[in-house]
Amino acid sequence: MQLNSFPRTQIMMKAQIDSLLELGWDFMVQHGTYTTKIHKPTGILTFSTITFRPKVFVAANMVKRDASKCDKGIQIMNSRFAKTNYANSETTELYMADEVWNIDIKSAYANCLHINKLINDNTFNYLTGLRKSERLPAVGMLAKSHVKYFYSDGKCQSVEPYREHTSQIFFFLIHEIDRIMREIKFILGDYFLYYWVDGVFFKKETPLKKIKEVESYLTSENYPYNWELCYNLEYFRHDGNVKVKMMKGGVRKEWNFKDANLEDKFVKDYLNEIAKKKL
């Protein structure tokens, strides 16, 4: 029996779990990205951070069906891909500007699925017909995960993690978009500031020749894109962290992330040490 759904808050979930522990009931807590479900003898309590329209789940099932059945999808599911989806300038420590350029790939993951022939035209059209805020969750369900906590005799007896068998397809999408972003970073050179997922930010004074080269590259990879001018940029990189603030689309945006160059430097130093030993 499905009981009512409630907003997912720490207080509400803890109160419910504590009461079940006091009663000494056997129950299971399934905790996922957007939803936590408490399975108890009298039914299921659902706590959600967000509620999606049925169309989102339809799109997710269409994507999963297409991608998991094609030859390339099967090959991808048996592979492993990194989850890196950002990078920042290796040379710029502090940068303030009234204006900076931003170029975004349109519907990046949907287009990546389509370009790589992991979904058919019908699925692509349905997916891109969703609202912008719904497309990523629909595709992200390829890597759906949750953890199950089994309670008995007043305490947690076991933990069981779960990850969707199609998860590597989603990580492949991350890998592919990151590959595109890294190439753009290389083209822009010292004018590059940082990229985040499918959007690149770079200096306003970037030569037109380089901008045209970025456009040509995206076109050659069959990715549509959008241009946008962002304002009041504050870029600060120090002690292994990067902080960025700006006005984007009329909204004040802020990013805080680890300096991506630290990991790159570690790998380069490690490879250099190996090379020295071999010499």
C-alpha cells in the first residue's frame, strides 16, 4: 500500500525512523537522489525533494530502452568512464571583468545521445521536448542509484547499495562532453577561464579568429550551441580552490569547486617520475 508523500526533511525522516525503532518493527529505508522511502509493515512512506511530471519518467524509460539495446550502448555498459565535468585555467589566479563570454552546448546530453546513435529520432524529439529543468533528470536516471538500510531489533542490520546497470552510459555522456570542453579549452589558450559541465567561460578580449575556431569545432562535432555575454565576473583561485561569481542571464551565479589542475599536476608528476626511473 502506498501512503502519502511528504517533503524530504531531516527532521521528518528522523522522527519516523525513531518511532519505528522504538516500536521494534522490522523496516527498510531506501535513500536515493530525490526520494527516500520508508518501507514498513503497514505500507510505504515517501519523502521527496522534488516531484517530476510523468513525461520525465516516460522520457527516461525511452532513453534507457534505446541506449541499453543498441550495440554501442552494450559496449559502453561494459566499459568504465571518468566523471570529470569541469576544469579551470592553469595560469589565471585572479581575474575581474565587467564582461566575459560564455558558450553553452544546447541540450548537451540529449544531443550527445543522439550524435552517438544511442537513441533514435523519436526518443530524441521527445526528450528535447521536455522543459530544460527536466532533461537532465530524465537522462540522469540512466545512473539511478539508492542505498537500502535494513532495520531489525532496534538497529540497522545491513546496508545494500544499488546502481542502475545503464550507469556507464550516463558516465560516457559526461566523458564525451568533457572531451569537447577540453578541446575548446585548448583552442582558447590563455583566454580560457573555466568550464562547468557543458558551458565554457572565457575573456571578452578573445580574438575573433579563436572564437570562429571554437564555432567551427562544435559544428564539426555536430553540437548546436548558444552564446551569452555575462557580467561582473569575479574569478579567484587560491590554495586549491576556485571561486567564481557573475551575473548570467540576469541572475547572480556562484561556483565553488576544487582546482582541477591539482589532479592534473599529480598525474603529470607521477608519469614524470616513472619516465625518470625508466631512463
